[in-house]
Amino acid sequence: VQLQASGGGLVQAGGSLRLSCAASGRSVFSINTMGWYRQAPGKEREMVARVFSGDVSVQGRFTISRDNAKVYSQMNDLKPEDTAVYYCNADSYYNAYGARLVSPLNYWGQGTQVTVSS
């Protein structure tokens, strides 16, 4: 599974951004959840939310939604503390050969920078 994220950028505090991530590859049918993580400078990566296909998760100012192999993050009223690299994530209980796994494989996108200026 390959993940391609887009939509990051520079925004003033109080603004909004919408991140998008598209999954591709022959194993895309086996994706279990998709979601977003973020990593601020000097901090550990943290989960924003993960969702199943068709689900919506509201995490305060962030709304994570998914449509099959695409996941989105609508971020409103952004604050400087939201500045981070945002990573798209997907997991699957099947490997590339279609074998069922006990633990899921995790796939990561390349990360997209979100910078919120005060």
C-alpha cells in the first residue's frame, strides 16, 4: 500500500486547512483503518484519529473522514500548537500475498508540513 498525502501549508492562526491522503496498490482492498498522526518539533508522533471506511471522527477542531481508500482531515480554527508534520496512516491485516496476519501491517505516507503562524 502506498499513501500519498497533500494539503499542508502555512496558515494564520484561526484559519483552516484540509489534508487529503489517497491509498493505492494491489493491497488497498485490505485496508482496515486509515487516519492521521502528527509530530511536532521535539515531540513524539501522536495520533489524531483513525477511522473505518465511511466513518467520521470529530476530534475537537479536527474532523477526520474516510471514503474507501481516501482519508481527509478538516482542520479548523488552527492554532500555533497545531504546527507539525502530519502523517497519513493505514493498516491492514493482510500482507501482499493475501495471507491473514495476527498483527496488522502499518503503512505511512511521506508527511505533509502544517505551519500555523500566530
